[in-house]
Amino acid sequence: MDRREFIQYSSMMAGAALIARVAPAEARENHAKIPHRPQPFRKTAAPGGQFAVVTPNGSTLPWNIVDGVKVGHLIAESIDHEFAPGLRAQCWGYNGSTPGPTIEAVEGDHLRIYVSNRLPEPTTVHWHGVIVPNGMDGVSGLNQRPIGVGETFMYEFTVRYPGTFMYHSHFDEMTQIALGMAGMFIVHPRRPRGPHVDRDFVMMTHEWRLNVGARRPDSNEMKDFNILTFNSRSFPGTDPLVVGRGERIRIRFGNLSPMDHHPIHIHGLSFMLTATDGGYIQKTAQIPETTVLIPTGSTRVIEFVPEVVGDWAMHCHMTHHIMTQMGHGIPQMIGADTRKLDQRMQRIMPEYMTMGTTGMGGMGEMEMPIPPNSLPMRGGQGPFSYIDMGGMFTVLKVRDNPDAADPNGWYKHPAGTVVGPADPARMQTDGVVPPIQQS
Ligand SMILES: [Cu+2]
């Protein structure tokens, strides 16, 4: 870091220390408890007792049945979207949300989907992975003329194959997808395949660039994304997934991020990769994993039976994808000797202390003031202390009685099952000598 940047950084931190002293209450407000909405009660949605999919933080497109045809209506429009409490932006989506409502159908259904365009520019909808007549595929210029501002087009097709698909704009893709014009498209098989699944979740991953203070994500960004989301929500704004021990759980991931793939890791279990947007994987070819890579423009379906109750982390394993806005572009300070600087600064600001010299842990929870409409660098409050992950992070809550469980509640550990400071007497018995602390 050059001298000018260093002074800039230090004064930013100094300013932070100063304001933190003045307004701790407001700062705390930004880390307020997140009200998690309960997941809708499971209902069967397809033949063979197949349960409806649940889109955490999202919804499912309602159908009108007209002469045996499932009729739906997507409205492409600008929306005021909340990524997490404290951060809103003007995004584009469908029917008031991003991702748009999950489309859920059954193999063989005949669908008629109206698309109305309330955006300031044309649009189309492409049914990603769904095999449709060529003129219904939605690629602007290639398969249709774009849907003009204020127009409504009618897509109509039969869903011939079951699977986990997506839908998204195929006009001005870079802008419209980056602003949130995407959704999941699930087709249940007419006859259930494989073991019966008790809960079926839909999680769309996405990435955004939202400059601090801006009201609209920057759709021109190519590589430096600072809001990472499951179903367009960033932790601590993500709903947890509440499941039962011994139940068979399916999670269908999709990725329409502009540029990045997301390796999604789940703690406390291993799962099988059972399908992609190209179809089902033969049982003998399924792969056991604890992390599944969701390439952009793809879906990946996993199934598992959790054996161990508890609160298990589920997150993208790219460490910059579990950070939020304020965690980027900060100079490396670890090991810097700032005593002289601190002394000088303290003459004018007695509380001044340069931060980050021992690492960045806990910085998300410090009562540093953050600009209005922004997220701290990471994290949210956990049952023990601050959770140092934000962004593409949520919690899989495995319970013995999931339907009665409080989605806001944390797992209550049986006595003696939580790690803590070692007993010196036991250490001595075990021959463990504590290292001398370096200062
Ligand atoms: Cu990621």
C-alpha cells in the first residue's frame, strides 16, 4: 500500500472508531435479528405423492387450469428488492421478485405462459434446459422478435421430460440476467423415480455488483462481485432449511450468475449428485460428495438423508463468496506495526486504533458504522458468537421433529458435546504442553 492509501485507510478506520463511540445503537440496528419466514407446509404437487418444491425466500408460480392447460403469467418488471435487512436495491425480476416464482409442472403437462413486459426495454424468456418447439425457445432475434415494452407474448409448449431447469431473459442478457431476471423451472416425473423424497428445495445462486450507496446493481461488472446470494438473498437474510433426521432431502441448485461457478458445501453429511439440467444420473454413476460445483448456466440436484441433528452450515466454498459489500478492497494489515501511527493519531482522537493488524476475524460484528443501505463485511449473530460468514450462506437445521421446530431457533446441544477450553489437568495427563504465546 502506498503512503496515500495508507493514510486514507487509517483515517477511514479512525472515522469508524470515532463514530462508533457516538452511535452504537444505530450500528447495532444493522445487525438486528433476522425474522425468518417459516417454510410452507409440504403438500403433494405431483402424482405418486411427490411433494411440492419449496423455494426458500421465494414462491411458486400459480396456475389457472383452462381446458386441461396450465396457464401462468409472468410479468417482467423493475422491483424494489431486499438482499438482507439493511440492503435494498432496484433490480429486475418477474412478478415482483428475483428470482422469479419457481415454475412447477409435471411431465406431459401442456403449459401456456403469458409474458408481459413492464421493463423500459424489450425482453424475452428462454426455458433453459426444457425441450420446446424452436419458436418457443426465447432467443431474441434467433427464435422470435423481442417482446416490446408494454407487450404480452404467449409461450405454449408441452413439457416432455422431467427435470430441474431454469428460465431467464434472452434479450440484453448481460444486463437483464445481472439485474435478476432468472428463475427455476421444475418438472416432476409422471411416475416418481428413485426413493421417495420427503422435502424438495430449490436454491438459485447468483452474484451481483452493488456499489455502496448505489440503488441499482452494476450490470456491467465482469469480475468483482460483492453481493452473493441464495435465491437473491444474502446471509443473514437467507431462510434456513429445516429438515428431519432420517428424511430423504433433495436440493436443486441452479446458477445464472454472470461469471462465476459456485462450489456449494454442506456440513454434517454427504450427498449424492443425482441429476443435472441434462437429465438423471444413473444410480451406478452417482457420485458421493460434500461439495457440489454449480457451473454458471447449469443446475445440479443432490439427495441425502441426514443422520446427525444440529445446525449445519451450507455455503459457497469460495471464501470471497461468503463476504458482503464491505469486505472487499481492504488493504492487508496483518503484521503491520502501527504503534507509532496510533500514538500520533491518538493525540487528536484518543480512541483511535488501526484495525486489521491481527487478522479480520470479528470485524463484521464490530460496531463500526456502515453507510446507509449497505451490508457489513460479513456475517450475522449465531448462538455462541458472531458468525463470520455472510453472502452465499445459510443453515441446514436437522431436527427430530422438523414440522414443529422453530425455524428461528438454534440447536440445543446436549451437555458436554460442545468444544471448549481444554482442562489443564487433562492436558498434563495427555502429555500436551501448551506453546508459549508469541506477542
Ligand atoms: Cu460462490
